[in-house]
Amino acid sequence: MSQTGLARLIGYDFIQPSLFVQALTHRSHSGLNNERLEFLGDGMLNFIIANQLYLRYPKLSEGDLSRLRAQLVKEATLSSIAKGLNLGDALLLGEGELKSAGWRRPSVLADALEAIIGAVFLDGGFAAAEALVIRLYASLFEQIDPKSIGKDPKSLLQEYLQGRKLELPEYNVLEITGEAHDQAFRVACVIPKLNIQTFGEGTSRRIAEQASAEKAYEIAVKGSIK
């Protein structure tokens, strides 16, 4: 996907296109990269998500709001959103990152998405950045279940299956890529009885398992069991 195509998907037309290019530039590609924009976008994202949760859930405690925000701004969530946009196809990566498939590494995708939020803030102001985050998170806001706050995806999936007397899922490591200090794991979550197999990626086996469990849980709840 071209950067123009990605801009259409996120629904924002940059006044300063150079900011958008910088947001998509990994440090392996150029000295003028997205690290500072990612720092800015991270702060913007945390505030915007916190404000949205405060407005949408007036009865939740501070602790529950904090836990819910943590779920929404974590690497796995950000990389999932980025993959939905095919953001990796528009990244500018150095030769090493290209050889190690850096365009699909969760940490690289998450950082780039935060950098885009930072770039939109610099280009169009707070209202533009807020509107972007609300668009990106629209479906996630609809799926929020306050009862699940504080429980990780693997625990939720386990409770769901145990409540229906089904066997627990199997987690299989399919691939490990990258250098020892910056590895990416790809894990499959398999539930034979429900004919479910999902995949998750992360910078550790645990993160990848949680990502695959989250997808499996959503599928199971939405329709596999009535």
C-alpha cells in the first residue's frame, strides 16, 4: 500500500506531508525518523484514551479506568490496529529490517501508529489527533466489557471454555524472528472443539500468546457457542 492509500484509510489529509513520511520512517532507514513523533504520539494517545474512558464510563473507578486504558494502549492492541490498516506496507525500513520482516514486527507497527498520531497532532492540532484516535478505536470502544477489566485474554478464554466444560486451548510457537535482543514471536491458539485457530505476534512468547488468545476469545464469544 502507498502512503497515499494509508492516508485515505486513516481519514486525514496532511497539510505537511513530510510529517507523515517521517512518522513512517524507521530509525534503520534514516536519521530523520519517527522516534520523537512516537514519543509525542504515545502521550497524546494515553490522554485521549483516558478522556474517552472517563466520558464513556462515569461509574468506573480510577483503578478500573487505568486497567482499561492499559489494555487499549498496549503494544498488542496498537499493532493489531496497524495491521488492520496494512500500515507495514507503507513503512520506510532499512535493509536489515527489510530482511528480518520488520514491517510486520508488533513493536515497529505500534511505534509507527503512535508516530502517526503525533504527526497528526503537529499538523492539525489536538482536535484532529483526537478525531483520528476515536476513528481508529471505534470498534474497540464498542467491544469493551467492563466486567472483564483486569483480566488478561488468556484468563478470559480459559474461564469461558471451562464454563462450558471444553478443553483448554493449545498454544504453539510457529516462528521466532529477529536478533536475540529484538525478537518477534508468532504463536497459534488452537481450540479443536470449536474449530478455532488464531494467530498472535509479540516481542515475547507471552505477549504473542495473549494476542492469539484475545482473537480466539472474540471469535468464541461472537458465535461459536450460543
